[in-house]
Amino acid sequence: MYAEEVLVQNRPGALLVEDESIFFFLDSEDQSALHKCLVVDDDPFIMRLVAEMLADLDYRVDMAKDGLQALRAMSTGRYDLVVTDLEMPIMSGYHLASRVKEKSRDTKIIIMTGHCQNELADLMNAGPVDAWLFKPFGLNELCSVLNSLELPSSEQLHASRTTM
């Protein structure tokens, strides 16, 4: 479904999701999914795109439009992985990562950002974040980060990548 050239990019000025529900579901009834993941982003386009990429890799994916919705979702269920944007209104992705790790040290955290690595050196060298994705990124970068976190087996991600 996703070609190598499909990228997740910053979309300045994107509208917040209007839905007032705590979070949205993609294939949430699929019990054969590899891991349960929460994608958090105030940009509905990026949130849905990343969620669809993860769902295509056999992750069970929930979505939240901000850190507060994410924490509500975390209070009702356990997640193996949280993929969050760094800069969001109400609560930054970094603050969310700290709160998630307080509740569940085993939950892996990936932060997505449009900032360059040099700007974030202090944040990256210490703290609750397990991995960083720099926008724009594609499916190969996402798979590489997931492999580095040892969530799925390498064979499963490799097979998923070669069929897309």
C-alpha cells in the first residue's frame, strides 16, 4: 500500500480533529495483531497516516489527538508502543512520554518531530524516549526504528516491507 516515496511531513496549520471521543480505532478488533500501539498527533493527516502504516504492519492501533486523550486511553488499556508528535498543544510529546513511562516502564516511546537532531541533542541524550523519527520519514525508517526497539521479529517486519 505504501511506496518508498510516501513520506510523513510536517503540515503547519493543520486543523485539530473535531471528534470529541477519547481516541479512534483502526482494526481494533483484530486480536492477531502483533502489538498494541497508540499514535498521538494533533495533525489528523499525520496521525491517520502513521496509524495506517502501523496497522499495515499488523499493529493494533488506537489514535489520540493530544496528550490528554492519550493519557485517558492509557488509563483504559495497556500499550506496547506510543508514537507521538513532539510539539502539540496542551502537552508536548516529551511530557507525555514522561507520564507514560511513570505508568508503564515497558511501553516503548517513539517521538516524531520536524526539528533537526542538533536542536534536540539535550532531549535525545537523556529521558524517557526510546527512539526518534525525524520528519519527513517513510515506511523504511519506521520499520528500522521498530526493529531497533525489538517489538516485532525482524522477519515479520522484513516480510511486511517487501510486500508493500
